[in-house]
Amino acid sequence: MDTSYRDYYVSELGPEMDGKEVRIAGWVHEVRNIGKIVFLILRDHSGLAQVIAKEGTASEKLMKEMNLPKESVIAVRGKVKKNSESKYNGIEIEPSELMVLNPLSSQIPFEVTGKVPADIEVRLDNRHIDLRRLETTSVFNIQSTILNSFRSTAIKAGFNEIRTPSIVEAATEGGADLFGINYFEKTAFLAQSPQLYKQLAVVGGMDRVFMVVPVFRAEKHNTVYHLNEITQMDMEMGFADHNDAIAMLKKVVKNILADVSKRNADDLRRLGIELKKGKIIEITYKKAVSKLNSNGIKIEFGQDFNREHEEMLCGLLGEMVVVKEYPSSIRAFYSMPNQKDKEICNSFDMLYKGLEISSGAQRIHLPDVLIQSITARGLDPSNFDFYINAFRQGAPPHAGWSLGLERLTMKITGMSNIRECSMFPRDRVRLKP
Ligand code: ATP
Ligand code: MG
């Protein structure tokens, strides 16, 4: 990847380049001075390379004189030398020139090499340094593939990407969990879901839309799988029910796993993850309840699953499970009642390795049914006028879902804390950096 400072990333160097002069640039990962030879490990975002300066060379003098502290930014010009014993791509670099692009003028708060493990809070306080850890880099390399894969599957399936506002006048799902903001003379809110807008796009005739959207949840949890600002990957499709939406969700998730396996093989290896091919089990809520009951768990129809139940279902059924047709009473008011059984609705969740990663439903497109559902929850339909009225003016049946980017990244990368999977996470206490 050539720029004015470099010709290659270190991962692009190999024994077949023996004798070639190259320029590489990055950070000083480690320096070892063993008398006659100075070993310098240079790190760029792709990996590590070993630069070896032999006794009596100008580079040796330079490296010794400079006494380069770890994390100094350097550029090296040198010859690639094949060395089958080198664990750095089977090569080393014999430098002819070494430039310091930025010397350190402040101490690094923790070891980027990982030799001394650092607390996650310290790493997050100094995320610009934490990102230099190759494991952290790998998490975000994988996240980039997830986003790209989602977009590419969506586009191939005829969906158009849309943008919806983050500043909204009122809640779409009841008012509890929103952050209020000053909006000139009024109070406005940060959207906790693009739900209403993507539905309006479909009602507007766009038929198939998708988006990658930040959403904000003023929930006071303190868990390893909740954040207060997250990124959702959303889809909404017209003339469709929940089974159509589930089919799209499965396709998206399967392609994401396949693309990550293909494009991020080095990242997965670095993180010690072997991704299984996404076999996805589908089960109704009712059957899932009996499954839990027959495995000694006391849960009745009408109770929502907790994390323990979700973990157990994945343990019993498989890594990826879609649970569908939940009781209406435990789902959002806009979930379409099932034709055959009015107690359940056409909603679903996808669980991956014991954690909910996605929720979706066929939406109610019939105003009278919507009013009934709102009233049944003790809410006042007049507060939902705008929403209900949109369905009076030619709304087709439609369905869609949201897939949490950070949760999916967490489960794919094997991280135990969702904060690892948001570059600059926002939780109850963290607002910085
Ligand atoms: P949970 O019950 O697990 O808190 P939810 O059902 O309230 O999640 P949804 O409204 O269904 O969440 O949001 C869609 C998806 O967005 C979820 O399946 C999840 O992947 C992700 N998500 C929602 N809330 C959070 C959060 N606070 N932190 C991280 N991811 C979230
Ligand atoms: Mg949900």
C-alpha cells in the first residue's frame, strides 16, 4: 500500500521478495539490543516485521544512539532478506535508512505488546493506543467486513440504503428509554430505533430498504452486552411477513459469517476463533418453552426469555437459533397478530451463542388492529396519531428487523465484553474519549 512514506504493509512482505529494497513505516513494537545486533520489531496495522541492524552499520549506530522507546513512529528503508527461521513472515529487513517521524514526548500508559495485560477501562481511556494492539485491530477489521457484507447482501437482494434522522420529536415505542436534548425552544429526543422511518419508507413505496444507523438507549443497565449508543443494521421489506424477513436475516447472517471467514482469516487466527458455518435452527416460542420445560426449566407461556434461557436454547438447539411467534403481550405493540392464533404475533429474535443479536416482526399495517393493540397495552392511541394515520393512506403488509452490530461483532470475535466491539463505547459512565 504505497504512500509517500511506505511501499508495503509488513504483511505484504515475504521470502519471495528476497533482495528487494522496500520502505515500511509504523511503530516501534520492541527493541532488543544484544550487543552485536540490534533487533527492532516494527508494527503497522497489518502485523510485525523484524528489522535487524548488524554491528558496524550506520543503522546499528542510529538505533543505539536514538535509544528508541516503544511506540515511536518510524520509517525504515531496507532490503528484504529471506530467513526461514524468522517468525515474521519468514523474512527480516536489513535497514539502510531509519527515520523517526515522531519521537515520543509522553509516556505510553500501557504495554501495546500485551506482555503486561492492561485493564479494559485503561485501554478504553486510551483507545488510540489500544487500537494499536493487533487483537483490537482485528476486532475492527472484522467489524468492517460485517458492515460491508451486510450492505452487499442487501444491495444484491434489491434493497436501497436510506438515511433516517437521529433527532426525533417523540418516542416510537413508548417514552421510557430516550435521551432528551434541547432543540431550540423544545425538547427533542435521540432516536432509539429507526422503526417508524423505515416503515414510512416502505409505505412510501420504496419496497425494500436497509440502513446502518446509530441508536441511543437511555437504559440504566450495567451489563457486558448493553451500551447506550449502538449501531443497528436494519431492514424493512414490503408485501412481506415475518417468515420473509427471517429468510433475509438468515441470508445476511450466513453471508457475514462466510465473508468474515474468507476475508479475515488472519484476524480470526490472531483472536483464536474458528467460525462454524452458520447453520440456523428455527423454532416457535411455544416449542422453545416446551424444550426448556423438558430440560428442567420452569417457564410458562407468556414469560419472556432471560439470558440464561437464551443460553440454554443455544446449548440445546445450536449456535444460531431463530425463535419466532412470541406471545403478543411480551412484544412491541406494532407486531402483527398471528392469523391462526391471536395470542401470538409474527415476531422473532435471533440468538447467537446464547445472546439476542436481532429482533424483528411483521408490522401491523391495518389501522384498526394497531389501535386495538395500543389500547390493549393501556396506551392512548391518540399519542400515536401520526403513526396510525400513515397506515390509513395505502400501507402494504410489511416486515423487518434490526441486527445489533456490536453484539454480532462480540459473538463473532469471541469478546466477553461488548465495550471491546464499539470503538468509542458509550455506557452509563463513559462519555470519553
Ligand atoms: P435486550 O432485550 O437484549 O436488551 P432489546 O430487545 O431491547 O435488547 P431491540 O430493541 O430488539 O433490543 O434492538 C435490536 C437489536 O439491537 C438487539 O437484538 C441487539 O442486537 C441490539 N441492541 C439493542 N439494545 C442494545 C443495547 N443496549 N446494547 C447493545 N446492543 C443492543
Ligand atoms: Mg429485542
